[in-house]
Amino acid sequence: IEIHYHDNLTAFLAHLNSQHIALAGAIMQSPQSISEVPVDKPICLLLGNEHRGLSQNALSHCDHTYKIPMQGMAESLNVSVTGAISVYETTQRRRVALAQSSDLSTKDSQVLTAKYYLHSVSPRMVAARFQIP
């Protein structure tokens, strides 16, 4: 996972726009289920905190909103559960939509693979191997 930190919503939205990534916000009142959110292009799932949810400013920038349908007496899910269900559902459908292909170019795939290999090496192992204090 590549992590990007942003100082504020404006910087975050500028990054998404530059990457042509759709934004889908999780809100309990959405008429659309997570299973209906389009996954035909890259998407960022936006989750609010457990008490206040997403700000109106954040919601106004969402291309889609969605809810996670619940049965029984549950009224809401905590944010970690919502995130896990959201990522699982969209990832599964995206895999089917891509059907053995990838939305990464060969070069992008190679760069990411190299980054992952570099990050998998423990700095302590490198220091011990090359006797770096």
C-alpha cells in the first residue's frame, strides 16, 4: 500500500484529480449500496469518523456516495468495519472487471514491484550485513 499524507481536504482533492481517481463517500443515508458503486476506474473510498461522519465539504466533492446494507437491529458499523467491508467489496468486483488484466502499465507495475522489494528489507538487517553502526 502506498500511503500519501495531505495537510487538508483541498490538497487531498487536488491529488485525486491529478490521478483521475473517483471519490466515493460512505454515508448511512445514501440510496446507493456499496455493491452499486462503479469500479470501472480507480476509486478512493472516503470514510468519516464514527460520530460525525463526513463533512458537508467532503461530501460535496464525492462522485458517489454509498451505504453498507445492514440487517437486524444494527444501526451503524464502526469505521474500521466499514472500511474493511468497503475495500473487500470494491476489490472483489474490480478484480472481476479487470479479468486477468491490470490497470497498471508494465512500467508502473515494475516500479511498484521494485518499491515493494526495497521496503521489504529490514534496515536492521542491512545495517548488520554491511556493518553499518
